[in-house]
Amino acid sequence: MIFRRLAQHLREQNWTAIAIEFVLLVLGVFLGIQVANWNEDRVERELVRGHLSEIAADLRRHNDLSADLDSSAKMRISAVDYIYREAFGTRLPTTLMLAKVEWKAPVVEPFPTEQLDQLMGSINLVRVSVRSRTGYESLMSSGRLGLIRNRELAMQIQKYFGDYDDLLDTQTQVFRTFRNHGAMKQYDMGVSTFDQRPAAEIVALARESKSFAAYLRSQREWAILHANLLGNIDRDTRTLLAAIEKELQQP
């Protein structure tokens, strides 16, 4: 339609009308492009919000798991404390020095008397925080990380899951590997991984075997480190969740 009018005005040499039609044509093209851009931008924002909502849901599930993981590390500490107190009448250090870094042992409750036949199970149970990360993986595989306008939040998300991967590697390759190696050594003593013999016998074995006592103490030391690492990731989980929830509240 507009091109037919332009042709008509050209034949009539109506330059004013031609100028008006040209302006309308350019304006129409410009507005069309802008509307397309606005629609694309709106779609991208909704996609990013969807990814952030999924990550937030994963982080809430992380929070739900944290208590059980923390309890497992504390039970290892509590069980070894009981054995050392009964076997040697000593209290083990409340801090762990690694290079120049000091790690404080968490406050633990005395080992439950009704579970004293489960000392070895508590000491050898190393729970690993395999947490849901479907939201983050969906974001990364889609290539939409760069669409998050809040670049500080984007970097915070990447750092969090990088730290999470480091923790997972440490748990599986260090804590569990040490446990597996130590548990195998105990077979020669007739002690199974989750042995349920009376506590007095475990205490006697620790008193008689320096290697067994060293394994128990080392498990406690790894548990102190584990508890601190879990505490750090739990703190970061809450911080990132709060940042994402704040971002989702933005119009």
C-alpha cells in the first residue's frame, strides 16, 4: 500500500507527500524492529528467571540436606572423643592446624549412651553432599549465563557451584578414600566397617593398637575439616539463595 502511494506521488511529483510517506515508512520499520527487540528481550528475561527459579529450588533442597550431613560429621567427632576419653582419659584438641589455617572443632553432644554399640558405624559413616544442581546445569547447557544482567550474581552462581564441586571431590577422594583404606586395615583386627560389638571392646582395641587409635584420631581430624567445609558451603548456600530471591523480585 505505502509503496503504491509513493509511486503515485512520484508520478505527480508531490514531494511533500513523498517526504511524509518516507518518514512513515522509516518509522514503521524502526518501530517494527523495536517491538521485535522488546519481545525478544522479554522472552530472554523470562528464560533467565526460569533458570534462576530452578537454581533457587535446588538451593532450598541443599538447605534441607545440611542438617543430616552436619550431624554425620559431628557424630564421628563425638564417637572418637568417647573412645579416647575412656581409653586414655584424655580430651583431644578442639582445633586443627593445616599449614597456617586453624580449623575449630564444632561443638558436639556427648555420644548417646543408647548407641554405644554403634561406635564404629558412627566413625566410619562419611556422608557425601551429592546435591541437586539441575537448575545450574540447565542454565550452563543453554548458554544463557551471559543473559543474566546482574553480572555480580552470575559470578556468584559460578563460584558457588565451583566451590561445591571442590567440596564433592574432597568428600569422595579424601574423606571416603581414607575411610575405605582405614576400614580395610581393621579387618585384620576382626573389626568390620559398621561393627556393633560392645563399646568396651572398641575402647580396649584402641588402647592396645596404636594404628587403630591413630586411625580413630585421624577420622576425627578429617571430620573437623568436613564439618567446617559443610558450614562454609551452607553459609554460601543461604547467601546465594537470598541474592537470587532478591533478583527474582525485580520487575
